[in-house]
Amino acid sequence: MDPQNTFHRLSQLLSVGTLLLITGFCTLCKSSLAEIPVSTAQDGQFLPWVVDDGEGGVIVMWEDYRTGKDWDVYAQRVDSSGTTRWEENGIAICKVGRNQRRLRMIRHEQHAIVVWNDRRARSNWDIYAQAVNLEGNVLWQTDGMPICINSADQSTQAILSDGEGGAICVWEDERRSSEFQDLYIQRINAKGETMWEPNGIPVFPSESLQSDPILLADRMGGFYIVWWDVIGYDAWHIMAYRLSLDAEPLWDAPRLISPAEGMQGEPRVIADGEGGFIVLWQMYENFINDQLYAQRVAPDGSKLWEDTGVPICTAPGIQKHASVVGDGQGGFIVVWRDERDIYSDLYMQRIRADGTLVWKKDGIPLCTAGGHQDRPSIVRTAENRFSIVWLDYREDFGEESTDAIYYQQIDLEGEPLWDRNGVVISTSMGKHYPPFVVSIGNGKWVVVWSNMQEDKGDIYLKQF
């Protein structure tokens, strides 16, 4: 055998083998980063809510208009390999007549609980709930358990795990006044049975308008409720209250987060790791020069930072649509839409547990690409790693919007770990809606969004 020919044949075989390995690897990479269709049923699927399934995948629920006449609630589970586990295009959680909207979901070990706004009674909006296990079996009565069916309207519900297989629900309620609604709460057990008074109990009745409630566990057998409190045209405040799992008040009265005059709203809340919480809010200044402030509250209700709050960003222009996450060291990181320039960009700031700013005053840029960036969402995906996704209209300066979804990963120093202005997730045709991002453990995370690339709206997912 000719040694030279043998060498050339071996070289060719090695080249082909290497090419196949590279091709296979690239195919695997492309597959792992492909857009996974969660539901592409006819008409619209919108506003997904996502929780991890505890096994490296996620459960996704959404508002579904496949009937063409009513909004229903559907769900799908996607496992760690990107495979949908339940029926094609999802299983029905509730498809009773008329509309079910604005769902919110939590997960226990082997089942998820979802609450939603329900119009089946024709004359008013009620609150219903349902549970589904990891096999896709609906656990409670068909079309959900009634949480509140008072004849007045109920809306803007939130949900929190009670740590015992059930949940705490809170909502805006108009039974006293359609102009000055109160907040009501209810606890349900693992069977979906209500545990407190029928139709719920008031959180703290007042003459103000209570709205946009947020629930947060105190990790000591109780929970916090934080809300937007409106008294008159120009007196908007953030309030907080602490209750036990038996609905007993743990404070003598709700706490005013900041006594500053003016209009405050859009609270964002995270645990501080020591039984208290940190709340960030928007300070409205004629809706032209809005600013961001934050406060830390101890379990006894005392404020740990400046009485009126720590200024997070007071730069010119509007700062809004903030997203917050704990930094793993008792502080937090916030990212927001910032209009200090002609087009909105994304800025971010890190705050220590003592309320001092870590990065440059008024924040450092996350993305300043041309066109608008909006609706950021941040999660902690690993130690010293934080992933952020957002809607992006870069290089779009015309009257029509060409939107996409981008992402970035940063460390505790705020340094971007990928391309300076982010990496694209989806540039598919059709309008994109704000993405939902969730960490699934082991440094992995999932982004879910609705997109009108095929018809009136579908749900897609990407794993990272």
C-alpha cells in the first residue's frame, strides 16, 4: 500500500469526521436554542404565566381565544429537553362560557395552582382557582373552584403559596364602593376549599382606593401585602401590611412606605433574606420626569433606610417598567426603561442591604441600541449571574414597529457577559409581547412569550 495515498485517505476521513462532529454539535446547539411552540392553536394565545416544574422544565398557562368568542385558560408543560408533555396546544384549565382573564400561578412540589378573573356570572367579574398536577390532570372541580363570587366586581388578583399545598389569594373588591375598592384575601387548602369567610375578608378597610396588591412570604409563618394606595387626585402612596397564615394582623396597622408628597406607584417587591422585604416604586413628577425610589422594611414594620426612601434613579426623563431581583447578598438589582435620551434605553442599578448604591449614580446602561428597549425582566440564574430579557425595537425609527426579544447576562459588577447591547432571542415576524423569564435551577433558565407570527397570537419558549 502506498504510504502517501494511505496518509491522504486518513486525512480525508479525519476531515469528514471532524466536519460531521462540528455539524452535529452546531445542530444540537441550534436545536437547544430553537423557538419551541407551546401553543399554536387558531386565533389568539396571550399573556403567559410560567413556573418551573421542579424537574428542569416549566409549566406555562395563558389566556386562550381559540373558540373565537370567549377567553379561556389553557396550560402546557415543557420538560428539560424542550418536549411538550401534555396535549398538543395545551390542556383546558377552564373553558366555561364567557371570559377568564389575568391569570396568576404558583407551584407546590407536584401541582400548580392558578387563579383568574372570571366573567361566567355575566353581570360581574369573580375570582376562581384550579390545580393541575405534573401529569396534566386537573385536580379540582371542572372549570375551577370559586374563591370570591360576591355580586360586585373583583379584579387584579395575586397568589402566594401557603407552604402547605394551598394558597393565599388577594384581590381588588368593589363590594363597598366601585370608586374606592378595598383589598380582600382568602386562603384555599390543597383541595381547593376556602378556609376563611366565604368571599374573603378585608385586608384593612379605608377610605382610599387600594389597588395592585402584591403578596410575599415572610418565611416566619406569615406574609406581607404591599399595595398602591390612592387618596384623591395627587396623593398616591405605597402601603404594606403583615398577616399570619390565619389572617391575624401581625402589625397594629398598615405601614406607609414613604411619607413623601405626590404620586407614587408601580411597586415591585422582593424578600430581603432576613424576614423583611425591599420595595421599589416609581415617583411620578407630572409624568414627565418620573423617578425610582426604594425602601427596606424589617419584620416588625420599621423602615431600615431613609424615611422617604433611597433614590435609585433621579435622572431627567421617565424611568418606569422596573424589574427587580435579589443579588444573593441581601441587596437587589433593578433594571428599568429609561427615557433620559431621545429613545428609551435600559439602565440598571445594584443596591446593598444597607441601602447604598453599588454602581454609578442614576444607574449604568444595560442596552443603548438605537430605537426603544422596553419591559425588561430579570432573574438570578446562578451565583453571580443574572439574566435579563426585554422587548427591543432597535433601529426602528419609523411609524411602524418592528419588534424583537433580546437578552443579556450580567455579573455582580454589572458587567455584560455577552455582546454589549444583548443577544437576540426572537426576530420572528409579527408583534412580540413582553417576555416572561424564569430560572429553572443549575444555571438554566427559560423565556416564554406570545407572538403574532402565525395568526392572532401564539405562545413560544426558549431554553438556556
